[in-house]
Amino acid sequence: MKGFMTSCINFPYRADIDGLRAIAILPVVLFHLFPNLVSGGFIGVDIFFVISGFLISTGILSQLNDGAFSFSGFYARRIKRIFPSLLVVLGFCLVAGWFLLLADEYAALGKHVAGASVFISNLILFKESGYFDVAAETKPLLNLWSLGIEEQFYLIWPIILWLSFRSKAILLSTLLAVAALSFLLNVSLIASNHELVFYLPFARFWELVAGAFLAWLNCADCPKFGPIKYATRKLKINVDKHRQIFANLQSVLGLSLILGGLFFIKSGPNFPGWSALLPVVGSMCIIGAGRDAIVNSKILSNKIFVWIGLISFPLYLWHWPLISFVRIVGGVNLTLQEGVALLVASIFLAWLTYQFVEKPIRKSQKNMKKAVFALAFLMTILGCIGLIIYLKDGYPSRLVAIGNSHSSSYDIADGERIIFGNVDSLRKILVYGDSHAGHLTKALNDVLGREYQLIYIKGCFLGENISLPDDCNDLDSYKNSIELLKEYRGQKLDAVITSQRWTRHGINEERKIHNALLDRINIFGLRASQVFIIGEAPEVDRQCEIAAASMPFRNYLHGKCNDFKANKAWIHEFIKTSSEINFPDNVHLIQPYNMICPNDHCIVVRGDGVVNFNDTHHFSFEGSYPIVQEISRILRLNSALTSQ
């Protein structure tokens, strides 16, 4: 083999293949913009797989035949082909995401950029949601799953061809074996594990190998190959006499199969499976028919189709992020006007990228080695930036609305105790409960920590006669919590504060609420001057509300945030039932709902930009502050009365 970057591909340009690229990309874009227009438009990706397998394998086999192949040269060409446009689009997504996405959305984008930089997008998406899921529509880099499969294929395919090249029989057997095994995985697993078949490479390799088989046939012109002549001689077929007729019929058949797939294949769990044969075999027929076949020469070689084919790769990269960002900002459903505008914008950006980025870099022969290393370096930097964004949780400080929110709870496990505040003080406040007690602790420390020794015992319990919730199955931790509480039975406590996520215990009707509250008054036999029972915290759609408050251009979210009506109805019943109970004078029931949800509307983001919640049902430090201030007010009032 020759030195770095010295090999070349001796394959004449075929305009009809660029035209076939147009047939592949246009349905994909139209399917994503107008799903009802071309129900099977997504099969364009399968056409791309066949084209890629044919062109790349033809280049490798030609170079192997000429003794000019080198692995370094091959991967250098892949970098020059893929990286320029991909860098531009990934960079755009990171910049756009900074301004348009919430923290969790931007963190996910960072992860996908990092994955795309090493071509494992398909593996990441496999662990997330399906390609046809609604949630998938708001992933700006969803479309890069196919690029992941393609590049994973080309990690091993040159090695396979290089090892099997010296023998025609071994080469053909290798092609057939890889295709057969991959196709068998595809059809055998599609019913039981659709996501695996769709995203993982080994169930898709057969589509690229289909193109490679055409390349093998095309190598009849190479001195070391003669498969076409050999096959026709053995079968006694006079191909030359009717070659053009056969080619025309083959191209028409190929186009018919592709059109059939575009309009009759439906998105869903049955694809790829057997249905993928339509675009794959159709593409094989068209490519194999040759440039002079009627479909290839009259339709696919048309200047418009060829031009679209030339920009097909940047168009594929650009169209989905644009669609995704618009859906994130304006809602999932696109209007006709938005769809048309996105189509025009995608084509325009694709042309700009092709004309001023992709084409100059691919055509340039100067400092090729430096260009390749520069592209690889930039991709590495971009991947690292994406990883940092992911590890930094999407940089939540970008959003004004959550700039002043803080953690509310000390992090301890069930069955554990933490003592904080003024640990030397003889005045003690005991806090017990699950995480709904925990989210009061830091505000308690801030308001009462100078005067009181504060003790927090975390446990999955409500009272001695209340059953454990289903998700509290650690009996040892539960027993530890009870034993820790019992240590304080003989001690004088200024206050006991108890809080729990009541709905976890199945307390969902009036009788159960009544019994639970009466049981709670017992507080495990503790002797406390004042007892505070904290009611249920409301459930809110935190991320949605933050988006609506942080990003005015996403104001459509205000009307779409989950109102958690079932939770509200339960809290209303809880408040009603508790108001009918005559509590002892030293027992105080505090309802967070009345503080956080005036007029039955829960305030997630306050007017000053502070968020009252850390997640869907835990208060932030700021959100818990009014509850603790009310506890402090009652303590001071009773202290003043006692001292009189």
C-alpha cells in the first residue's frame, strides 16, 4: 500500500446516483414536515444505505484491485466527507440550544452532540425513546441515528473487504454471509424488539451490504474480477443483445418498488422487517441498471434532481434540527406555512453549507493531511463541549427563572438521623418523615437554627397504625427510624414537625384521612410542647412552568402544563376533612397548598424569578420558606404566651 492520502477512487461520476439521492432525501424531509403526505417517506434512509454501500465499496474494491488502498486514506476521505457539514450543524444546535432549551433539554442535547462526535447516536437513542414517538420529535439530533449506523459499518467493512479480497469466492461468500445474517436478525427480532432492530447496526448492515454486492458486480471491469462474464457464460444468457431493454425494465421496476414503499409502508413497529426490501431492492435495481437506463437517464439525471442530490447530505443534517427547534418553541404540530418555511430554510442552509463548507474542503488537495487533523480536532472539541454540557446538567443558570432557587433538603437515607442548627442548645425541635419532611430542613436551619437544636429523622412512615407504602420496602430502615424516634420519648422537645407524602400511603378517602390525622397526633409517644403536622405538597409540572416563565417565546406552554387535577382534588378533600377535626391546642395543621396555590393555581415560578419547587412535588429552599416562617410565628407566639 502507498503512503498517507495518496490513493484515489477510479470510479466515473454518475449523475443518476445523485438523482437517486434526491429521491431519498425529499421523502424524508416531507415525511418529517407533512407526515400524512408521504406515509413511508422515512424509507429514504434505506435508499441512502444502499447508495453508500455501493459507492464506498466500489471505491475500496477498485483501490484494492489497483494496489492503492490504505486504511488511513480511506478514513481521511470519510472525515473530509462527513465532518465539515456535521460540525456546522452540531455547532448550530449547541448555540441555538443555549437560548431555546431548558436545562434538562440542553443536557440531553449535549449528550447527543457528544454521541454524534463519535458516531454512536443510534446507541444512545436506542436507550431512550422510539424514532416514531412524540417525545422523539423534540430531539434535535434524532436524525443522526442513521449516520451512526453507517460509520459503525465502515469501521469494520474495509477490514472485511481487505481480508477477503484475494479470492473471488471468499469475497462473494463474505458478502452473502454478512447480508444473510444481518437480514435474519432484522426479520426475526422485529416483532419482539423493534427498537433494537431499528437502531442497532447489525440488523441494518444488510442494507449497506446490498450496495456492496452491486459494487462487487461492477468490478467486472477490474482485471482480477470477472463475475458478470462468468455468470452470463455459465447461464448462456446473451445479455449484450437485449442489454438496454433489460436495463430499462430494471430501472422502472426499481422506481416502482421505491414509490410503492413511499406510499404504502407505514411508520410503526413493523419497520424495517420485510418491508425494508422494497426500498433496498428498488435502489439496487436502479443503481444496477446503469446510467443509460430510462429512469436513470430521463428522470434521475435531470439537473434539478442532481442538484438536490448534491446537497442531500447537508439537507439531511439541517432539516430535522430546524423542525425540532420549531416544535420545541411553538408546539409539536406544525402549520402548513411553518412546514413550507422550514422546507425552504432547510434547502437554503443545505446549499450554503454545501457551497461554502463541504465543497471547498472536499475539492481542496492542498494540505490534505492538516485539513483532516484539523477537522478531527474540531470534532473532538465539539464532542467535549457536548459532554461538559451534559455533565453540568445543561447549565441551568442560563435560565433567569431558576437563578435564585436552591436545594431544600439535607441528603440522608431512610433510617438515618442528622443533627443541625445550634447543636449545643437545650431547646430541641424534632423533624421526622420522608423527603417531604426533608425539604423543610434547610429553611428550618435558616430560620430557627440559631435558637434550636434541630434533629431530622428520615423514615418511610406516617404513624404507628398506618401501613407502609408499596415503594417503601426497606423494613430495616423503617425499624431504624422508629428506634431513633423512641430515643427522644423521655426528652423535652419544644416542637415536633412531621411531614410525609400522604398519597404514598393510599390515604385517598375521607375515613382514611381522618384516621391518619388522629394517628399522627400521637407522634409515637413523644413529649412535645408544640406539634406541627404538614399537609400534602401539591404536584406541579415544574419544567413546563419554568419554560413558560423563562422563555416568553415558549408561552404556548402556559396552557399546556399539567394541572394535576387528581392531586388537587385529593388535597381539597384532605383540607376539608382536616378542618372538621378538633385538634388539641398544641397541635397545628399547616396546609402548604393554601400558601403555594392561592385561588387554586400553584405558583411554580414567582414574580421575582424564583422557583418554588425542586421537582414535581418537592419544595425548593425558597418554596419551603413560608411554611417554616409560619412554624416560627406559632412557636414565638406560644413562647410569648407561656412567658406571661
